[in-house]
Amino acid sequence: MSNAKPQGTMLGHPKGLFLLFTTELWERFSYYAMRAILVLYLVDKVESNGGSGLGWTQADALSLYGTFTGLVYLTPLFGGWLADNILGQRKAIYIGGFLMAAGQFTLAAPHSWMPGLETTMFYIGLGTLIIGNGLFKPNISTMVGDLYEEGDHRRDGAFTIFYMGINVGAALSGFIVAWAYTQFGHSIVIDGKEVFVNNWQAGFFCAGIGMVASLIIQFIFAQKLLGDIGTVPAAKLEKQKNEAKGEIRKEPLTKVERDRIKVIMVMGLFTVIFWAGFEQAGGLMNLFTNNFTDRMIGGWEVPTTYFQSLNAIFIVVFAPVIASIWIRLGKNEPNSPVKFALGLVLLGIGFLFMIGAVLEMGGDASAKSSMWWLVGAYFFHTMGELCLSPIGLSMVTKLAPLRIASLMMGAWFLFIAAANKIGGLVGSLIGHGGDVEDQLANAMSIFAGIAITAGISAVILYFMADKLVDWMHGAEGHNETEEQALTEEIAVTADHEAIKH
């Protein structure tokens, strides 16, 4: 949001994009490593019973998971406001990254260090993570948009590249965290039987190392590759720009700005539905993988967290394919609302695979479903995500007024916060213990309900698409700048006045 833009490009994009790509890669490695083991850690038995977890029920663990991931997307609303008005984006990223690293290392503290206070320290670590994330998350995304002038056609492609960075980190996380908690685990003998105890704290420690790497990279290269981007609060820059033009806004928002914000709000409602389903990956689907899936290949059992990397691997492989498809379609490229609707359809198809997994078990909880059902579900969920998530981030940066850009990005994450909490509550409907057969039947109902809801929502959004594009006032279409959209608005208003008189 500074006029002092850095020089130099790589692969047709500003070099700063690839710095932000790398910074986000390691931050997302940290987050997804922690997310991959959070529920597994919570439901694992306590030390006295041969485990290194907290011994919670599945339903309680999934409810907490929903609360945590919801707050992870809620706090960016406040972090965005602080960056826009007080800190500036870059300083917010540094503070947030430090707090996130501190939170991960707090979770990594062995239980033996704090007998009787394990749950208290867990909540302290989780809370620190949430606050730090609120400062980091909205501002790194907004800075990607700041690299491009309004109307620059490279912006959607930039967010797709940025999204690949997110998912390279996420892909690495599932494998490395599995290595950590198994490599540093140990075997004990209980009632004459040898039991292997996973070291979940080693996994959290790996997540902390990833966050430290993210901070170091940003600190060393930011000024060189980003110039002054993110160093001055956006509200201050907006005021300076208006003063330079001799403009003083009397109304908070123009009609064009209000309409564009309406689009963000409406699309946000549909993104809630998508993410409430999608986020079952780290919760209900994670437990389904652990308890009901045949993970044996030959004599080797695939670690549960490996499946958490499938989504990220698919994104790294297919993101360039999807991006090239949009480019090849040219004038026939679907608009953002239609892409969102397609994403919802693909989410629903993914849950049809999960229904297939339950049906294969035939109601027998002692049976195991094929892991290929999970692979299919994650594939279609990923295709849906590629149609929705990077497009949503790009849309917010195109539609949000400059002076509240980070705040609007925070508002966008607020919808995802609601989705994560709803997703956790939906997942917890699997039940508090009880018969495993009942849990399996509940899982079937949850998967079917999400598939049906996604399909109906897609149809509704498809028929709303044209109206939403009208409210964008040229942000998608032939008018690429707000000035052009305002000119069109004035002309239309003049025509209406002529007809009235």
C-alpha cells in the first residue's frame, strides 16, 4: 500500500511475491503440522494408560478443534484493523510470527515438566497461537495484493502461486510431523503387552521450528524485495493519497464501494458452507482415517497424518493446471460466483466418496474401508478448494476499499472462522463414545448431510451470479478500475434522471 514499489520480476511476477510465498510456506507448515496432530493428541490416552495425550473423548476433541480453528480465522479481523490503523502490515507479521512460535513451543513442553498443569499449559499455548495468527494471517495475504496495481490481470495468478506456497508447507507438514512423533516415541509394556507411545510434543516442536524459519526469511529479505510495502498503516496512506489529490471524503463509503462490500458479504455466506464441510479433514475425517480405514500397504501401516498431506500435494500438482485452464478459457472464463458454485459441487462429490467408504463397511465397525475412498474424497475437495479459496482471496483484494483492505480480509476470514466452528460442531455429532456402530452411522449421516447442503447451495449461488457481478461494478469484466466504474455509475444515474424529468 505504499507508492515505493520494489523493482525486479521473476517468472513475470514481482520478486516480492516469492518472498511472501516462502514466508507463508513455513508458517503454513507450522500451522498444518500442529493441526494434523491436535485431535489425535487430545484423544490419545494419558501417560498412565500408555499414551502421551490428554485423554479426551472424540466429541470433545472435535468440538475443541472447531473452536480453535474458528478462532484462528476470527482473530484476523482484529489483526487486520491493528495493521491498517496502528502497526502496518510488516510489523504485525513480525509480532504475530513471534507469538505463534512461542505458542508452538509451549505445546511442545513435555508433560513431565508440569505435572498437573498439562491442560492449563495446553490452553496457554493454544491461546498464544490464536493471537499470533490473528496478526499474521490477514496481512501476509493483503501484501500479495499490494504488489499489483489496480486492474493488473496477473493478480489472480499471483494468488494461485501464493496458494501453492501455502500447500507446499502443508504437504511437508504431514510427513515431517509423522516422522517426529514416531521417531521420538517409545515403547512401554502394559499388562504384558508392548505398546508404542507417540511423542506428540516432538510434533509440536517441529511446528515451532517451521514458524521460526518463516520469521527469519521475512526479516532478512523483506526490505530488499518488498520495498516499503506494509511498513505504513493503510489508513494513513489513504489519508495521504486523498490529501495529495485535494480530496476529503465526507461519506464513509461510495455506492460502488458499498456494492462491492455487499458482494464480499454474500460470497462469504457461501464460503461458510464450503469450509464447514472442507474442515472435516482435520477433525472427523482424521478420526475416520485413524479408526475405520485400512492403512496397510504390504506390511507397513501408513501414518494417519500422511492423509492430511494429500490435499496439499494435490494443490501443488493441480493448481497450475487449474490456473492455465482459466487462462485458456479467455472470455469464456467463469466469473468468481460461478467458480464458487463449482467448488461447492466438487465438495459434495468428495463427500459421496466418504459415503462410499461407510457403505463398504456394511455397518460392521470391526471392518475397515479402503484408503482409496479417502484419496478420492481429498482429490475432489482439493479441486473444489482451487475453484474457491484463491479466487476468494483475490476477489477481496479487488473489491475491498484500499483504506480498509486488511480489515476486509479479516472480515473474510471471519466467515471462515464461523465455518470452522460450525464444522467442529457438525463433526462432534459423531457422539461421545458409546457404540462404535452408532458412531459409524452418525458419520454416514454427517457425510450425506454435507453433500446435500453443498449441492443445494451451489445451485442457489449459480443463479445469483449475474447480480453479484453487477454489484462488482467492473472489478470483473470490462471496467477494471474504480474510476471507470464510477464513470459508468454517473452515466447511468444521469440517464435515470433524464427519464424521470
